[in-house]
Amino acid sequence: MKDDPPKVPPGRTVFTPVNCLVVAITSGICFAILTIWISRQGSIVPNMDRSIHNWVMARRSKINIKFARGMTWGGVIQIVLPVFLVVAVLATDAGHTFTRRLKSGVVITLVASVGAYLGLSINHLQGRVRPPMADWAGTAGGPSFPSGHTTVATIFAASTVWLISTRVHAGWPRVTLWTAAVLYAVAVGFSRIWLGVHWPTDVIGSWLYALTWLAASAAAVLYIRRRWPHPLLHK
């Protein structure tokens, strides 16, 4: 009697290596174009950045600044990374031993962490100057482009939903999860602009970079799963 073929989780087929690779290439090209454009600007702040920054400065209040300060913690890697590791371990197939689940969680967390680290490396290489310190309503350090908080928040929000979505039904539950991930990334990114520590293009660059890394990682993982059915690559 032949073994039954492995079942593919419902609704997961939209994530194919080819689709993810197309997204990675498209967003990667957009990120490269934005990075080159900002580099050529030098110390000159683009009109779009300055206009949005001034618009935000004119509308800040004690209440919305307090909210932005709370939201920006969602991009602090020292907080997000441990939480993601726990989620990665718990989201692994319950039929596996704890050791295997832990190893799988560590591998997944390392992939996400490398993406965040490379984003920070690009930040230091770019060396873009932040908005004037007089406009800051929160703490910040290092160059401005891309936003480290936004990169971390986007990578870990999407990675978390990627893991959790395999444990929920297809349809509105998964749509709700992905919508929450998008809103989370947008909120953290916008909080950095609202606190006056980043230009809008810093945040846009972070979203493009994070999407590139996420899509490329997903394409690689999905391809390897098909070619090399190793337990650590299957949840």
C-alpha cells in the first residue's frame, strides 16, 4: 500500500517560490532605486520629506506623541526578538519533540535576525543625517536611512504571521492576521516619523527592504522544502 502524498495546508499555495521571487526582485529594485536617489541627494532633504515632516510637527500633541512613543517600542529588537523566538517554537508542529521544535524556532529566528542585521548595516553604510534634534520627541541613534525600528517591526510582524497562519483556517482568519501585520508595520513606521526622528523616505525604504528580505527568504525556504525535506524546514 502506497503512502498518502503529503498534504499542503489550505490557502498556502499562493506562496510559491516563483511568486515570492518576483516580489523580492520587484521590491528590491524599488529599494535600490530609492537608496541611490537618496545617496545622490547628499545633505539635501527632498521636498516630500520636508513637507511631510513639517506637517507632522504642526500636528503633534502630548497625547499623540505619547501614543507614538508606546508604538515605537514595537520595533525594538531586544523586545521583539525574544517574543518571536517563543512564537517560532510554539508554532512548530506540536507532534515534534521539544528539542526539534526549539531547533526549528532558532533557525527561523536566525533568518529573521540576519535580515534585521543587514538592514542596520545598510543604515550605517548610507549614513544619512536625521531630522534636526530640536524636532525629536523620542530617542534615536545612528544614521537615518533606512529606519531600523521599522525594518525590525516589519520583518518580525510578517514572519510571525507566516508561522501562525499555518495554524488557522484559510479565509478571513488568515486575512485578519496579515492585515494586523501590515497595520503593525505601518504603525511602527509612522511612529518614527511622528516622533521626528526619521524622514518619511527612511520608513518607505525600510518597508521595501523588509519586503525584499521576507520575499527572498520565503522563496528560498519554499524551494528548499521541495528539494530537501529536512525536519527543521517543516513546521
